[in-house]
Amino acid sequence: MATQATPYSELMSQVEVRPGESRVVVPDDWLQGRTLFGGLQAAIALKAMRTLAPQAPLRSMQVTFVGPVPGGPVQARARVLRSGKNTTHVEARIVDGEETLATMVGVFGLARASSVNVLPAQPAVPAGKPIEMRYVQAAVPAFTQHFKARWLHGGPPFTGATERDNVIELGMRDPARASEYHVLAMADFIPPIALSFLTERAAAASLNWMLELLVDDVGALPLEGWRLDAHMVAAGEGYTHQSLELWGPGGLPVALGRQTMVVFA
């Protein structure tokens, strides 16, 4: 019998923290194949980081996925690398005993006065027929059941699409308001665009991921009406490289990202 899915905000509320550490038991509905959804790995690590850098906004996070993180008990450990007047660098690792499964560096920075203020503008979406992602158990990764997604341009994996640009209307099936943890999840939602070029199923995995946050606080935003724009920059020899822009409701620029992945096809 299928187990009831755990909303993201509920799972985040279950994370136990103490200085430099976070722990939570993750149910199987948050798996991505044989490993934990990467955005959730980053969020669990961020919980540990926040025990050491509780106030300054998160400005950037760099993530390297070292090995599979199974469901069940998940633990992160964090330490401050350097703390200055305005910025603090914190390292965190997802661990299994002494084995590192993922490693991350978050940069937290207080706002500074600046005479330069530039933000990206959300581009128009090319005309086309949207394709809605539907959750089918065992046919798509388990974690996708927590998202609402419509491809406004490009196509989902294994549809034979040839567009290097994907535009996805995105939301989360969660009654809460947005948080920095939700931003990590939504920014990591999109699969490798290279998979969209294929017509037969193939496996893929993330190697590393970088995210830059453009706003201090998203707490007033709902979890509907977001948009993710991604561009496949290059692909070859089994590796693929893509960039992304995450937009909040109303076209608010929230985050920029870059990711390297491997595709087994």
C-alpha cells in the first residue's frame, strides 16, 4: 500500500539541529532514483549551516554530489571556514558515519550600500503548446510528486525535443509560504535538458551545482506561479552543462544557477 507523501515544509520542520549538525529521517517519496533529491540534500545541509550563520542572507551555495544518499536517516555536519565583518563561509557535508556523500559551501552576506543595482528581466516565452508533467509511480522520480510543472517551451525527458532552452512553469504541492529551503528545491527541479533529446529512457546524475540567490527574503511569496528557465550550454562525452534562472511570481528574479551532470546515453 502506498504511503502518504510528506510535504516539503513538514519535512523541513522535522529536521533536528544542534550547533554544526542537522538530522532528519527522509521518506522514500523524496528519492530521485536511488539517491535523495539533490535540492533536499542542499536544504538539509543548509539547516546545519544556519546553526552557525543564523542571520545573514544566503548569497550563494556550491554543491558537489559525491555519492548516493539513501532515504531514511540523513545527517549533515557543518563548520565555519571564515567569518568576516559582512560575509561568512560555511562548509557542510552530508555524511554516513565518516564517509562524505555530498559536500557544500554556503556564503552568507549582510547587505551593503551600493551605487550599482542591476537585476535580470524575465524574457517572454516562445509560443507553443504547454506540456504538463504528470506523476506516474515508478515511471518518474518519486520526488516529482511534490511539484507542479508545465513545460512552456522545450519538453520533458525522453520526448525527443530538440530545444536547448527549457521554460517550466513551476509550483510546489505544499501549503506553506516560500522559504530559502523551497528556493533550493525549485532551483534543482529541472532534469538534464539532454534527456529531453532522447526517446528511450536513460539514467542521469548530478555532479555539481552552483546557485546564486538574488533576494534576501522570499517569505511573502506563495509556492505557485514560479518559473524556471534553463539553457543547455554544452553536452558531449557523457557530460552535460546547463545554466538556469529561477523567477518568483510576477517575474521576480530569485536565483541563478549552473550545473554539471552525467547522462548515461
